[in-house]
Amino acid sequence: MSDAKTPQFNRRRILKSSLAVLAGGALGHTAVAAAAEAEIKNVNPASSPSALKITDMRYAVIVKPGPSPCVLIRIDTNQGVYGLGEVRDVAGPQYAMVLKNRIMGENPLRIDYLFQKIAQFGGGARQAGGVCAVEMALWDIAGKVYNIPIYQMLGGKWRDTIRIYADTTESMDPKEYGRRAKERKETGLTWMKMDLGINMLKGIPDTVMQPSGMDKWELRNQPHPFIATEVSDKGIDRLCEYVAAVRDNIGYDMPLSVDHLGHIGVKSAIRLGKAFEKFNLEWMEDIIPWFYTDLLKEITEASPTPTLTGEDIYEFADFENLCKNHVVDKIHPDLATSGGILQTHRIGDMAFRHGVPMAMHFAGTPVSCMANVHCAAATRNFLALENHSLDVPFWQDLVTGIEKPIVNKGYIKVPETPGLGIILNDDELKRHLKPGTGYFEPTPMWDEEQSWDDALFS
Ligand SMILES: [Mg+2]
């Protein structure tokens, strides 16, 4: 980064202070030398971990096609080491910035402590975007300080490359939809998804039963059971035509998932799950809101097509409930909502114990993408990571320091460089700033505590 601070701690200073501390103890000369050598070898010479402090947090708002804007954050320290994080796509910078005064002056290496300190400011979907962005940035700092990639701090790799999955743009013409899917497969993807819902039945009579006169708010914000919407046999047949067209083009050998079925009732979801059985789908996604766990379990038990949910769930406990009760067949956390790198790794380990696989939802820039890659590399039950930017030409140019293309024939190589393993490409990022916003400008307005809300119990 162009304006990163000059390192204040050098190798000689660390060595000197370490020796002074150790010499004052009971260790003999050989042990002192060995400890000093180990410290120099393993620690970034620009850093003295125990004296590290957070000194600033700034942001840049990036606009790109697809889910956007995306807010990048940078946490600076008193030793020139900085960390990068990203707020969940489409959430504003305030979700991260309200946390600034709560982490200023803290040692960024106390990752779990700091996450628990700010965890109460996270919530479902975009509400967790800030706490997760901070958590990513803390891991980036830790990796840079100790000179190791993040996956190594989570216990090491299960895999060297991360499988990517993606969808295509939809078409109302099944043939055209199939052609686009084929074209996507030819880029090397080994897993695909298609958006397929009642919106694709619009204008076709006798396909969707829904009371007329509902306003936009009802259609978008009333949970599925309360808008009395069901799909007819004719509607189901039409949706099957789309899946058949895609399967005809990509074959039955690769996993294919479906998403965005629309706000339909539980019984329609079950009927769709049965109709899709012949297409051997990998999952139906977010069929009804995840918090109706009994209804979701009813669908899971009745549908031969597997079910999946999770991209809007914050923190461990709700995932644990889904997994241990087998409410869905698979989970799908978005690391920028589920609680960041460590929480998502823990969620994956917990799910493994219950026999539940974990795919990962993701729609941001390469910053958040790499947080996912490290987590996926270190988590045993990982299946595939989503990417919504395969058609965005500048997406991978937003960062440097990593092998390009970032997504290569359907996979991302796990980087071996410290932290997240990326450097921001300032010039490219500045070309995609949200109009009227600056690039990591000072944020003194967030230095002061806005309200006293740390005490959650008396
Ligand atoms: Mg989804």
C-alpha cells in the first residue's frame, strides 16, 4: 500500500529486546540463542507481535457488475503491517466503521477475543458484514506478522486448489439457457448452478397460483408461507424443461444445483423436489427462510432432491441446530455473514461430525474471495466455493501478488504467501470506486464511541 506506515521495529531491535528478556530469566546461553534465532526466523522482521496495536481503520467502496457495491476495509497498525477485509456485498461501510473505536489500540493478533468483543454487532445476512470484514483483516495481519498463509494457522491444508462453482445468466428460452450453461462448462468448471424460479413462469398462464394485488413489499419481505403462492403441474413441467435443457448441454456427470426458486409454499417445494429427481441435482437452495427449521426439515425429508441453506445465517449456533437435526442435507455459509474465517472453519468441522457437507456462498471481490479460499483449504468437509464474477473482466485485476488467472479452469490455487496472499491494485481499484467516494481516506468521525452498548448483561 502506498500510504502504509514505515516499520518502527527492525530485526536488531527485536533481537535485542528478546535477548534482554530471556537473559533475565533462568535460561542458559544456548537456550537464549535458540529462542532468539527461532523468533527471527518465524516472525516478520518488521513486526514485534506483543507490541502490535491497531491505529486506524479506513475503507473504499468498489462498484462492479453483479452484487455490488463491495466495501473493502484496511486496518492499520503501529508497525506498518496492515490487514485487508471486505464487508459482505451490498452492505454499507458503516457496518464496519461502527466497530472502529472498539478495536483501536487493541492487539490485532487477539483474533478470537476481538471477534467476541464485536460479535454482538453482527446479525443475519448483510448485518454481519462489518464484524466479518474486521475478522478477515485481523487474520491478514497475523499472517503477515508470522509470515505464513492463513490456512496454516487454521491447522493446514486439506487441498491445494479450491473448486469454484458458478451459474450463468438466465434465459427464458430453454435452448438458450442450455447453450449458456455449456459455454460456462467449457471454461473448465466442474460444478454448476442455475437460477430457476417462478419468475421464469411470468406471463405463462396457469403456472403459478398467487393472489392478485400484492404489493412489492409483500412479495419481497413476507416470508414464503404468508403469500399463498403455489406452482401448478404446468408450471413444474415448464421449470423441468429448463433443467432438462441444461442437463442436455452439460451432461449428468457434473454436479448441478438450483437456486432462487421464488417464494413458494412448502408443498410446492416438495413437489418440485420430486419432479427434479430425474435430473440428479446436487441441491435446491434456500427454498424457504432458514429459520423455519421444522418446515425445512419437512421438505428435506419428503424431497428426493437434496436441500441446502446458510448464506444468511450468522454464527455457529444456528448452523449447529441445522446440522445436528439434519434440517437440510448441506450447508452453505457466506463467510462474510457466518462470522469470518475462524467461525466458518469451526462450522465446517462441526458439520463434518454430523455428516453434513459444506459449500460456500460468495459474491464479492478477490479480497473476500481469498478469505474463503484459506478457510476452504483448511476445512475438511468443503465442497465448492461460489463465484459471481467470472464474467467481470477487471475482477481479478483488483489485486496483485497472486497467480493469475485467479480462477483457472474452475479452480483457485491456494496461495503460499503470508496472510490472505494479496496486495491491492490501487490504480485499478480507483477506477471502480463508487462515484463520490474516496480511496481509504481518513475516518476520524468514527474514532469516538457512538453509544454505550458493551454491557449485554448485569
Ligand atoms: Mg443463493
